Amino acid sequence: MSEMLTGGCQCGAVRYRVAGPPHHASICNCRMCQKALGNLMAPFANFEASVEWTRGGPTFFQSSARVRRGFCNRCGTPLTYQWGENNPSLTIGSFDRPNAILPTVELARDNRHPVFAHYDDLIEEPLGAMDEERDLLAILNSYQHPDQDTSNWSPPNGNSRSKQ
């Protein structure tokens, strides 16, 4: 029997589980994936087993003629990439244990952000190293859902919408 991997969005409105391990895990550098995740690259894992949505479900955006992307419509967390009728790939960062999934393929390397060429040369600045950060962290009240399934869920107190 395969290990069940779980995950979900930042606020907890959408949760999923899937039988692992992934049969394909990749990082994509294409511009469409960068924009969809609001990041420099997009890590995804695909499974032979179907995804079971255990709380809520994603809202979808058709990002091209062949691809639709799922996200939480409450907090905006990107969750899926789906080509046609295939099983959706899941964003590795949305898993409860993202370190358990190691990408083995890089797509669109020609569009890789230049920072990755010198990633190990960046100055490391641990979180909470400065007095102001420690003070802020001491009073921080996170509304993020824990990295585990919970029996119930209520909307986070920090849910607000900006009016532009």
C-alpha cells in the first residue's frame, strides 16, 4: 500500500490527499508557470492515483487552450496544474511535507531566473536574527492552517479583501 500524502491551501479551506510516491516531480521555469505561482519557478508533482479533495476543492482558471490551474478561492494558494483530462499535478509547496518530494526534472531551463546560478552565494539571514524580528515573531498570530489534516475548519480571522 502506498503512503498517503496530504496537503492543502494556506487558509485550510481546501485540503487533499493522494497515494504516493509521485511518478513525476518537476520544476518549471516557463513564464506562464512563473506568473501562475507568482514565483521564479513552479514545482509540481504528478501521481498515478487520483487526487481526493477532502475539504472543499479548487477553483479553476483556464491559463491556455490545454491547461487549467486550480487555486483556493479564499486565500489564493496555487494548488494544481492540469493538462487536458490528465490527473492534475499538485504544487509541491502545498503538501504538508514538501521536503518529502524531490523534483527530478527541470523544464524550460532557458527561462531559468538568474538568481539560481548563484543561489549558494547569497548571504544567509536567519529569521529572527534581529531584535525587531524577534519582537515581531513573539506577537505574531498566524492564521495559516497547520501542516496536517484537521477534523474541522473555520475561516481565518485575517481574511480580508482589498478594494482598489
